Amino acid sequence: MYTPRDVTIIKNIKKLLYSKGYSISGAKKVLWDALLGKSDPDINDIIREVKTDLQELLHIIEGNLRKVNR
């Protein structure tokens, strides 16, 4: 199942690929540039959302590991 946040990330990637015309490698470069602080504001929003999602996933994984180790 996908969370609403997952859907948002996918929509943003789709926007880069289809609306802004990036190739997959181009979109990847844009995302990396954003991580390094070399990007436009729209991409920074996407990166913030991805970072938040990754932090949420880490929290879920850590919770599941705690349950397994009990």
C-alpha cells in the first residue's frame, strides 16, 4: 500500500519527467543537485518531502526491529 505522501512523491517525479521534460537520468541529476543545494525552489520542496518520507520509513523500521527483538 502507498501512503498519501508516497503518492505525492510519485506525482512530483512524474512532474519532472513529463511536465518539465526531464529524462530519468536528468531527473536523477536534478534531485542530486537539490540534495547538494544547487537547484531551483520546486526541487527543494520535492527533496524535503523525500527526506521526510525516508525519516518516517526509518521510524517504522526501527519500531518493527524493536518488536522483533523483544
